[in-house]
Amino acid sequence: MCKKIFIAATGQHVGKTTISLSLLHLAKKKYARVGFIKPIGPKVFVLDGVEMDMDAALIAAVYGLEADRKLMSPVVVGKGYTKKYLSGEIAPEAPLEAIKKACRELEAKNDFLIIEGSGHGGVGSVVGINNAQVARTLDAPVIMVAAGGIGCVIDSVQLNLSLFQQQGADVKLVLVNKLLSAKREETLGFLRTFFESRQQRVAGAFDYSRTLANPTLLDLSKLLKLPLQGDQDGKNRIINHIQLGAASSQRVIDTLQDSTLLITTSSRDELIVTASALYNIPAYRHKLAGMVIPGSAPVSAITQKILDDSNIPYLRTSQNTADAFLTLTEHVSKMTADDVEKISLIQSTAESVFDFEAIDAMSR
């Protein structure tokens, strides 16, 4: 008989997929056959010709589950899906039936199945299959993931718990992500005091990590839909800071921090040349990860030659500088299968922060 667990969350960007990656890693150490399903797929991705959710595609690629990719995303809410459902083109029972069928097939071929929800508890209500309904229908105990803090965790969990309880879904554990390491035990102490009086178990998950939270050059290349020029070995380098090159060249260089992405307009030849030269000096290589060069004006021929010869990674965009800066600084990095460093960190950290035997004992 296949054991199941449902990974819910209080909202977007709280680290739910990080938890799924972790539990798959740990489950595979105990069980020969471990599967994954994301019943509601709001982020459309195409893997080997199959339309599926982006997070399901990530799990499939990392853990070699491509053969099950059609089952891993039974309902993909792509463009127009909601309107088709509401207008009656999709039968009211069709989404939930597709989920149940896919889950049955995966249960038949696995010993342990991780079911990952989408966003907060109510996501999917518009097509009759919110997370709480799915967890109850699939009879899977729920782990709810929340992001760090005290008040925000309590408020967001309580808001979501009401829906799961209304649907009769069994929330067994609250996992708190993105904890501040210096306040980890204090924060968990207050949270346990609150939730245990309400028969909810609380456990800490991942501390906040710049490595996990910040984007790579490849990630930003995909965001801007631009090719990464220069040193391709640096594509998976993690960007810790984004700096606008608005001051004098000397001031900009003096204020570079660890692994900085420098944004400088195409007309600032002296800064582009200076950064290009410094990229190949060891004392600056750790500070300067690459450049984004916005602007409609062409880079001068000699500056372009120096830029290319330096091999510094860079992205060239016709956006103006302000728009490029806002796009990059407001971006929330999402993990892909190319993020080898991040995935390796998640897997190694999971072994020290999770009691998988306890999680396994609550599954059914």
C-alpha cells in the first residue's frame, strides 16, 4: 500500500517546492519507489512535449521521473482553462476526476507519494478543486508550510487552517521555512506554544539562505528572455546583490559587494570598460558576477571589443535602465533543474533539519 502526504502552503513563495524536493530525497533513502504529483498546475511548462506544471517538471528532471510526467500534472490551468470551465466546455467533475485517476495510477506504482498543492489553501476553487478539497478527496494527511516569523506565521496558518478543517482535511504538521538562524529556537518556541495548545505540531525547516533565495545569471537570462553573453561557466553563479551603476566609475567599483550584478547603461563606456578589465583580476572576480547593459544607444565599437575580449558574462537589453532595474530587483527566483548548487544544498540540509521517520509515521 502506498503512503501519501500532502504539502500545502499559506501562500506563494514560502518554500513549498523546497520541502517537496527535500522529502523526495529523504523518502528515496527508505523506499524503492517514490512518486510525485502536483494536482493543480498553474505555471505551465512543456517537458519533452508534455504540458505540465513547472514545479512538477523540476521534480521530474531532478529525480528521473519523466516517464510519469503525464500523471504528475493531471490538471494544468493554462490560458483559457478557467473560462472553458466556467462556460461549461469542461465538465464540472472533470478536474477532480482527472486528479483522482492520476493519483490512483501513481499509488499503484509507488510506495510513497508526495502530493504538492498550489499556493494557499483556496487556490483552484474557481475550477472546483481547491487544495483542501484535493487533500480530503485523496485522503492524504497535510503538512502546511509557512514562511518565517511569529505573527505572520500564526495569522497565515490560521487563515488557511479554517478551509482545510471545513473540508475535513487532516493538517498534521506546520513546517516553518525561512527562519532567521539567530532567532530559530526562540521563534519555534513561541510557535510551538501557540499551535500545540490547538493540537498542531510545529517543526522548523530551512533557515533563510541567500543561496536558495537569490537568482542565478541563467535565471535572469530566462527572465529577460535574452542570451547570456561571455563566460558560460558563470551561468549558474548566484547573484547576491544588484547594483545600479549611476555614480562615478570609481565610486561604483569601490562599493561592489560579494557576487554583484552591475547594471550600467550602454552609453557609459568608461564603466563598461573598467568592469570588463576588473573581471579578470582575482581580487574582483568574487565581487563582480556580471553585467546587465540596458539602453537603446549602441555600445561603441571599441568598448564592445573590450567587453567581448574580457569574457565577462553580460546581458544586453533595449529596456531603459530604470525598467531593467525594477524587473531584476522585483523578480522572485524560482528553482530550475539547472540550479545544481541550490538543489545539492537542499538535499544535504534536509538530512539535518527533518525527522523523516516522524513525517513517514504521520503519512497513510
